[in-house]
Amino acid sequence: MELLPPPPIHILRTHTAPVTTLFVSADNERIYSGDFSGHVICTSTRTLRPIVSWKAHEDGILGVQECREDVITQARDNKLHVWARVEEYSRIGGSAALAESRTPELKYSLDVNALNYCRFSILESGDAMLIALPNLVESSEADIWTLPSCQRLHAAIGREAKAEGPILSSDGRGRGALGVIMSMHLFSAETSLRLLLAYENGSVTLRGSARPTSVEGIGWDVIWSAKVHVEAVMAMAVNKDTMTAFSVSADHLIGRYDLVTGESEKFKTKQGGNGSVAVRDDGRVCAVGGWDGKIRLYSTKTFKPLGTLKHHKASCQAVAFAHSDPALPPASDDEDDDLDESEKADRSRWLIGAGKDKLLSIWSLMSFEKSSRQ
């Protein structure tokens, strides 16, 4: 008899609008979620109560990420904000009203292009942070900025040389067949930068450059390009060691890409319409959020189905794994505050899903070690 998947261990109902993005802090202590109304909520994973909830933007949130002592948010209002992370009060007690009464300090902002609803990608580099974003004018190209100085280091990555015609398109969507950028991931390889770009036409391209600065995409050579999907790429995830990437689309395919060799594979699923994807830290399991509200788990090696999680009544727009080897959280003065090893291990197996139904679901998964190797 086939075992039925377990129900979620927790359901969070703190949002009043469809949830669009998720992020889990490096120490597994906080879950960040953003919604269609521009609100961001930071939730404690110990108490499952909001630490802080605030109106970060005037339009839907595209991305939120904690980086060092900052929280970076981006939305469809063409703004990127950097906030000071709010420290949690005593984990005993607290309330939603208290969380809403606190607003993080806005440190600085950046004007961005949100035409294509593409989320930023962050790479920590020494004392600074590099952030990749869609180009300010052409949504088929990308820029790389440095924070906190807000200086643009690389402009118009992906611009193709044209012998004739205007340099810029009339609608900001680019003039090539690739369409706009749908997802991106910035990482480093030895002494150069790499930028993985997923496009509206279903293709994925890896570009690289060793130059410290560039304009008009000069020096950003194509390392490889592959086309797996017949529809636009809706989401892309890269595993922790930046060796493999996965993409999902409106079609029934999941793409897998070797970031070193450029080899690509496609795996057919029984359902079409997937809007989110995440990879566990060990690289063995990926989760795919479907437009039908279900979260499907797969082995990243064989793409054998590992289970289907059912709770959301509408599209699952974001999925995120907790970290299997989390960073150490700051020391606490509360003697009853520490989790034991069993509780920490259980939390490291969490998977969080969020969707149009305004809910966050938290699932405690098994290790899948044997299944994911088959």
C-alpha cells in the first residue's frame, strides 16, 4: 500500500494578499515572505510569529533576501530597497500587533527595471555585494551593480551587436528572439564572474567575464546556451555548489543544466504549468511548485518522483528549503531559548511553500538519501 504524504506541520496565515516570494535566513532562524500588495513579513522559525511586518513597496514583491545585516527587497514598483535587519525581541511572547508596530530602517534605494518581473541575484564579494538586475532600459539585458555604493560595474550584458537599426528597442523588451530575461543567477568561477540567464523563449544562457567593469555587454562572452522549454522559463534554481541548475516553465518539462560543461537534459512530468523551483542544500532533492497548488519532489539525479505535497488551493508561487548545514545564530541571553540537536535537525528538513491562497505551508521532510540516489 502506497504511503500518503504527510500534511504540513504548520500553516501560517499572516498575509492578506497572494504570497509571491520566500527566503530562509542562513541560520534557519527567520522566514521572509513577500506578497502581491507590497508587504514583507519576517517570521521566527522558533515561535512561528512575525518578528516584523511592514509595507516595503507600493506594488507586488518580486524578491526578498537577508544578506549580512541587511534585508534587500525588490518589487514591481521599479524600486530596490535595502533595509537594516530588525533584531528579534525575546522569543517568549510577542504578537502580530507588536511586529506591525516596528518598521525597519530604510538605508538606501535603487531605481530598477521591473518590466519583466525578474528577481535580483546577489553575490557577496569581500566587504561589498554584487547584485545582478535587468538592464534599466532593455529587459533582455542585464546589469551588475555593487552595494552599498550603488555603482554600476557592468551594463547591458547580453546585448548583441547589430549592424543596422536603432540601438534600443521601442518597447524595452529587446530586439532579439530571446525575449526578456525571466530569471538570473550571479556567481563566480575562479577569477571571473558568471551570469546565468533564463529567457522568455525558453532558453538558458551562461555568460562570463573577467573584466572588472564593462559597457554594452562587451567582454561578456557566451560560454554555452541551451533550449529545453517550449514556453517561457518561469523560475530557475542553482544548487549550492553552483554546478547544476534547474528550470521550470508553463510546459510540462523540467530542465537540468551542467554549469561546467553546458550539457542539458529535459524531464517530462505528468502535469504542465510550474511556477517555482528550489534545490535542497545537498543537491539531491528539488521541489517544484505547480499552478495547481501542489508541490512535487524529485530526485535531482534520476528525476524519480519522491512525493507530492497537497495543501494549497491555488498556484504555488514560491518554494524554499531550510538549510541542512545552517550558520550559527547569534548568542541569546535567554537560557530557555536554545533548541536541542533533534529540534535543529528537524528544522533543517523543512520545506516552505507559498501561494495565491495567501498561505505559507511548512513541511517536515524525510532525508530521501536512499531514494534520491536511485
